[in-house]
Amino acid sequence: MKKDTHPEYHSIDVKMTDGTVIQMKSTWGAEGDTLALDIDPTVHPAWNGGTSRLLDTGGRVSKFKKKYEGLGF
């Protein structure tokens, strides 16, 4: 196997949306960097069964609903 072909694998801190910080191994950033998540398994409907709502910052959801409101979605 060639030398120096794989990225460095190190520990980083991952900050969840609720403020908790967990330590993970990653190739992202440098040793000890903090990665802040906008969406994580605690708030995303795909992981929590759809009990929470995502914040629509761009207005795309409301624009879609207004455009197709007569179709009964």
C-alpha cells in the first residue's frame, strides 16, 4: 500500500443542536476541532419518528404549501 494516501484520522468534538458535545473519530478538521451541527439525530424527523419540526429558514416549505394548497396535501 502507498504511504501518505489516506487522510489523518483523529478525534474531534461534535456539538449537537441541544448543546451537548460528544467526541468522535473523523478525518474532518484537525485534532480537537469542534464541528457544530445544524441538524442531528435528536431533531431530524427521519430519526425521531417525525415528532419535531424542522425550521424553514428559506421559506421553501411555506412557498410549496401555498403553491399546492388546493390539492389537499
